[in-house]
Amino acid sequence: MDSVNTFCRWVADQGGEIDGIKPQNIAGRGFGIVATRNLIKGEVIMTIPVHAIRSLDKIPQSITAKLPPDMSIHGLLAAEITLYPARLTSWAKIVPKMADFEDCMPYFWPVTLQHYLPKEAKNLLEKQKYMFSKDWDMYRQAFPTSIMQDFMHAWFLVSTRSFYHETCQTSLYPWHDRLALLPMADLFNHAATGCHVCYSSEHYTITTDREYLNGEEVHISYGDHSNDFLLAEYGFILPDNSHDRVCINDLILGELQAEQRAFLKDKGALGDFMLSVQSQPCSRTKVALQLLCDTVTNDKLDSCHTRSGTDLYLPQLLTKFLDEIQDIKKAILGNIAGNSTQQSLLMQRWNQIEVIVKQTIEAEQPHDVVL
């Protein structure tokens, strides 16, 4: 508790205000924010002034002068944490340690376990590896005596705890790199729906989205993200995620001929093919399936022109996918690489995907067609 009280005093000294909430260590999930009284909808429970945040315009010239002009904001913030840790001492005592990231973040898993990540998570991981490698190469050239482990820890703190921050200066950067650190606000855990985060030129405010009871955890939403995104970017999944989806690119692309891909690309329908947690394929998926159905022969599927491609063709593909999922789950359980925490998290994700696939098959299965 001493570290929490010290941190709260530090935030107050920076001009931050909290009302009706407090940080609390939540078993198995690190720190979160809980209500200290009953809260009503529409209450401002946290205010963080702009001068208290760590943003692009606060990066010391001693850092920016040594780094290339195309260094990402992500990398610059990580550089400041690495080079000037004393500036955020009280914050550093309650944020995740490197060992916390190693268990939950797929970036740190053995390659043989990363191989079994779902498609969307695997794609995000590859981008993550590229972005870190690029930032680290720039950083180590400017500060050659640095230890990669220190910079990596700082880089993932920024990756998992930053907020969107758009100013005239940051608008020159890609949208995904318009980042800032908001000590205290970054302790809110994610839920599919949560409190509202608003930004002005003077401060960030967090306002309740509903009533909360005394002692209840208070959440914000990091965005309308799938569990694959949350796993790759933050190292957790939600048990009940209304925004969840499953990428089935390999299933669809494996069926398409070159001319069909060209047709979909020309129509703007060639991209990620998704199933939602509501057992609904996205519009892009429906277009591809209809195209496939119009070209299949009757020995594959009877009456293909009397039903939609989604109704007829999707259950066949997903039934094959279920077989693949079973093979993947067996491989994960038999994989000697990785620890039990990593394997358990990955198994949970594939169990969720299996449920979505089964529900979609049931929803799309024509009752008078025998597959």
C-alpha cells in the first residue's frame, strides 16, 4: 500500500484529481481502479492535466537530438523511460515488470508456441516484432551502451499503457503512433464497454458510463477489439467480448482461384475475412462465399444457385476448420516449449474460437441440406 499511496500523492502533486475511486491490486490481473463509494452515471472520476502527461512535446532534447527524426513517438517515450527512470519512480513501482510481460504477451513466447496463434494475433505479432526492431535499432545506435532488456521493458510499458493523443505535432505521425502516457489513468483495466475518456487542450477526463457500486471495479474500453487483438497487444482475453471475431483468411483464400481474387480486389472486397461473435460473417466474407458458390459443381453441393453462398458453402469450410482447431489444441497441449500460463491462455483463446465456429455453423446450416 505504501507504493500506491506514494503514487497517488505524486499524481496529486502533478495536478491530477480522482474522486470516488482508488487504485487496487486485483488478484491475478495487477492493478486496477475500484469505486470507493457508489458512483452515478456521468460523474467525472478522474482528471489528468495535460502538463502531467508524458507526450511528444515533453521528450527532452537530450534524447531527440540524438535520435533520427523518423523515430516513432512510441520509441521516444520508451527512450525517456529507459534513460530517465527517476522521473517516473513512483509509477514504475506499480506498473508490470518484465516477468509479467513474459508470461502473458505472445511476443515473449517460444516460437513454437507463437506458431499456433490465431491468424489475426499472428499478423499483429509480426507487425509488433517489426516495429520494436526498428525502434531498437535506432535507439541502440544513438545510445550504444544501452541494454536491450531495459528498452524492451519500457517499449512494452508504452505499448500496453498509452492513450491516443492528437495534437498538431502528433498529427504528423501515423494515427497508431499518436501516443501519450497518462500516469494513474493507465491503471484502468479494459472492458468491452466502459467509462468515457475525453481529451481537451487542458486535460483528460474520465467520466462514468453507468452506476458503479462501492468496491466494484471501474473499467474503460481500449476500443472495439477482438480477443486476438487484446491477446497480441495487451496479453489478455475477455471471457465475454461482444466485439470478438475470428479471422478465416486461410479458409477463404485457400478456396479462391487467381481470377476470383482479382475480381474481389477490383470490387474492394479482398481483405480480412471475419466471423463475428454474433455468428455472422462480415460482408466481405459473404461476397467471397457467394462467388465460390456460383462456381462450385453440383457434385460438391446441390442447389447452390437457390441459396446464398453463405448458407451453403460456409458450413462446409467451418467443419474443416473445426478439425484443424482440434489438431491445434492437441499440438498446444503436447508442446514442451512455453510454460503452463502461456499454454493455458492460448488454449482458452482456441476454445473461444471453437465456440464461435460451432455457433456460426448452427446459424448458417440449411436444415434441408445434408453435408
